[in-house]
Amino acid sequence: MLSKMRNIGIMAHIDAGKTTTTERILYYTGKIHRIGEIDDGAATMDWMSQEQERGITIQSAATTTYWRNYQINIIDTPGHVDFTAEVERSLRVLDGAVAVICAVGGVQPQTETVWHQADEYKVPRVCFVNKMDRIGADFFSAMEDVQEKFGANTLALQIPIGSGGEFEGVIDLLRMKEIRWDAESEGEKMVESEIDPSRLELAQQWHEKMIDEIASHNDDIAELFLMGEEIPVETLIKEIRRGTIAQDFIPFLCGASRRNIGVQPLIDAVVDFLPSPDEVPPAKGFHIKKEEEFPVPCKEDGTPLGLVFKIQYDREAGSLCYVRMYSGKIKSGEQIYNVGKKKRERVNRILRMHSNKSEPMDSVSAGDIAVFIGLKLAQTGDTVGSEGMPVLLENMHFPEPVISVAVEPSTLSDRDKLKETLEILSKEDPTFTSRDDEETGQLIISGMGELHLDVLVTRMLEDFKVEARVGSPQVTYRESITGSATHTEKYERVIGGKEQTAGITLEVKHLETGSGNSFVCNVKKGSVPDEILSAVESGIVNSFGSGIKYGYPCTDIAVTVTALDYDELTSTPFAFEACAVSAFDAACEKANPELLEPVMKVDIVCPKEFVGDAMSQVTQRGGIITSMDSKTGGDVIHAQAPMAKMFGFSTNLRSVTQGRATFGMEFSHFQVKPGGLDQNW
């Protein structure tokens, strides 16, 4: 029953209490029998040893639980900015989300990142203002913050009874009751009572605000409201559900997960207000044969079609492919078709996951999420289904890695094991790449940030038991040109007693920042053999990867081949490929080549008295302060700084702010590095 299913994600800034809230949801729905705490390293959803040691979520764990006869598939996503790809691919397959917001910090930098990603995928959401028991907690300020930063219409369904140390429970504005949780039963018992007269006026004010907001989207409710008639709770719930799915407003609830307060109404809100798989617009696909966009309605009796949104390596089972089914049904033991790779594979087993434990399933149908075992070729973003419907579900776009380290196997026999491990890790995580440096012969791995690489290197050494030495982190630069130039290159060599010749005229020009590279050949097809055209293209595309002056990958360069000098007797594909490489290098040298460095967006949260020290730490590193926000929990400094200067920043920031400042950093853009590489040496 699709209407009885919810696919939700829990998203938030690091430390807002996502995993703690998820643990409580699992406990109250009877999935686990003991609440695991992050602080004790025992959280169910943080099952990786590193997650338990660091107290953060790294991989999005998936689990299924049941509440009021509804099936809820939950994905607990990471909050740290280095793991953006994990959040991105989870949001892609969700129908709804719970945004956890800290009652003290309000909207924090990473909240903004995940919120905008959820906007991009049009994910309806409900907000849970957590940590109401902390000093400085303010439910109304957190709501205002969401309204100001995201322009969202907020709809309070509860208001808190007290805050900080005096936080007791919540007032349910729909039923106009006070709810408290019994500490002895770990919050399982909920006690309802009439609203205390001292709080009645405030509760009525917010009850009216709530109905006013709902009425602005529904004429029938507006009429009842204006006539002063009682509106049935069921009618309000139905309308809140419609408005949440249409994203007219965002329902707000509050609580303190650590103290087991407010979680059951949140689970009710997931079931009552977030959409089932058939209530969201059909997924968009691209029909390969018809070459057009193709809607994929969520029907259990449709043609099978699913998206691999995550791959996790298991030592015994191999690749675990997390698949969200969009249409039809796939049975265990069936052959399926990988649409992008045009290959058939067999699904040996289908599992329902609960964090890192599992139970077998006979089949998986549209709207559901499951794990396939036995797919050797599948990668994140692949579409699986049947040859009868060659539809590609839209691809996911991931940001470019900006930080690299060199990895060296301890012995020659470890080299193959290292390569195999890197292949597994990059299959799991599309933002992690590895390549051989041609000049030094080293293996270079790249990722999204220091923490991201640190986690991956630790996994490589500890989980996969690879013996390797790891260098210190290096910045991943790019090369580009600032002008345009035309160049004609002639190639004449005698190889093995045979004369080989080629001639190419090409034009290079600078493209807008962030456009990537482009290659166009204006030579008429048929005037030269196809293998010659392929050789020219291969030469240029390889040159994009090997750089101009420093050997870093090129970006934002357009290459147009305008003429080829072809001789039937002496021209070969090899000669044209070599000629294309030389022509590209020479043309780029004329077009004023530049080295580009990655610039990071830095957000620092720190107490008011340390703002000056924190800002000077950024400006000393060549950073620019772009703006500042004032919050109850401290000031937020928004800045941009070159990645190369940001190594060791966290240690310095902690020392000047007595360990009280926190910061998040993500890639913003590439910009010209003054003085080229000379300033580094």
C-alpha cells in the first residue's frame, strides 16, 4: 500500500541532534529496545567505528520502522559539510524530510546548505526545533530565523512550556492540550492535561495564527474561521497535509530528544503531513530512444525502474546497492538491466536494511527502498530496470574535490590491494577520486576537505587493512587561460622508417568560470577518415587532464579545430593525436595561461567577545569577510579564503577562542592564484 509508506530523511547542521532524534524515533516505534547515545558511542545509526569515535554521522544509514500501521523508511544523513555528497544523494530519493534545528543556534551554516539542496529536489519538510532544554533555547527565534533566511512560511503546531532548565513539555495547538513526558518510562508515557490559565492567552494567540495561515490557503476554513465556528481537528490535519506537500508552509514542532521530550508527536507529523510516494510529482527520466524527458509515475504494476543512490562495501556480501524503486517490481533472483551501462545483471538477494543489520525480502515494489546484492557493475546514480523501458533517471551532480594527498603502498604486493580499495571507496563516494601522477608516479587521492580525506584514509588503513604511507594534504589547483589564441601546428616524424605527418589549426578561448571544457571540430565529416577525427579529439581531451604549465587539470577552455592538413599516404591517427597535444599546449601558451586555486566559503560561529580574534585569523590567511549575523548563541562570521592557507586553521581558531568557536568550510569557486605556484616554494 503506497499510501501507507513514507520515505523520509533527517537533515540538519552538525550537532543539532539528528542522530539522537533518529534513535528516539526507532525506540518509540519499537525497532530498538534500548536507546543508544552518541556520547557513549552506542548510537544504532552511527555504526561505523569512526562515527562512534568522532561522534558524527559520516554515512547516511537507512532503516525501516513502523508507526500506526505506516511503514517509514528513514535515512539519517550526515551534517558535516565534507559529506555533502551523502546528503545530496539521500535527498534525491526522499519524498519528505525532517529538518532538525537547534533551539539555541537557530539556522546554522550547514542547515542552509541542506535546505537549499532540499529546495532543489522540491522535498516537502517539517521542522523539529530540538534542544529546548538548553540555556538560551528560543523556539520563536528559531522559527523567525527560518522565515528570514529561507523566505518560508512557518506554521507552529506546538509551542513550548518553558525553555532551558524550565522546559517541561509542549502545548499542542491543534487539540489545545498540554503534553508532558514521563521521565521514568524514558518518555514512553505521555500525559495530557488542560492548558494552564497562565498560558492560555499565548496558546490562543498562536492557535489563531495557525488557523489564519491555514485559512489563507483554503476558502472553506477561512469561512468557518470568520464565522467563529469550531473547525474539526481532522479537517485541519487534512489541510496542513495538503499545504505541507504543496510547500505552502512548513509545520514546526519542538522538543528535547536527549531528554525524550516531543518525539512521538514528530513521528505523528511524519505520518500525518509528509507525502507518500504516490503523492509527489512523478520522477523525471530521460528516454534514450525517444531522446526526450519522460515522467515515471509511481505504480506498482508499471515497468520496473529504480535508482541506485548509494553503494556500500561489505566484506562478506560485496557491494550493497541501495535502490529506490520508482516504478514496477523487482524480485530476488531476477535479471535486471543497467540502463546507463547497457548491461544485464542478476539480483542475487534483496534486503530490508536496519542500519548495518538486515532481513531478506522476496521482492521490492515502487516507492520502497531496499538493498540489492549481486550487482557488480552498478555505481551511484545508475538506473536499473528492464530493456523494455530504456529510461535514465536524472543524474546527480557532485561538487569537485579540492584537496589531495599522495598515498604510497608499503610494499609492491600492497599496490594491487591499494588500487582495489581505492576503486571500492570511489564507487561508494563519487566525491572521492584517485589518479596516478605521471611525473612522480605517485597515487594521488582527492576529496572534499581535510576531515573527508582523513576519514577515507583511516577506513583504508583500518577497515581494509591496506599497508600504506600517506603524505600531507595538498591543494588541488586548476589551470585555465584568460585570453584567446589561434595556432597552426605541423607534425613531421620518421618512425620505423615511415614518414608520419599531420597538420592542425585550432583556436582556444576562455569560457565563463565554472563552465568546464568544450571541444568542437569544424572539419567536415567525410573529408578525413573518422579515426583521424577521433585521434584529434582524444589528443585534446587528454590534454585537458594534463594541464598547460604545471600539470593540473584544465577548466573553462573552449577548443575549436578549424582545419586539418591530411595526407592519405603519410597521415596516421598517431601523428594527429601527437599533433593535437602539441597544438593545444602552444595555443594555450599564447592565450595567457593562469593557475586557479580553490576558494572556500568559511562560516565561523563564535561568542561575541572572540569575534575580533576569529576575524583576524581569517584575514591573516588572505581571507575576506563577506558578512556577519548576530545570534543568541554567538556571532556568525561569513568569509571566503584560499584553501591553501586554511590548513591547520581549526587549531589556531580554537586557541584564540578558548575552544569555543566552531567553523564549517565548503568549496565556493576557483579563482586566479596571484604569482602562480612560485609563492608556495
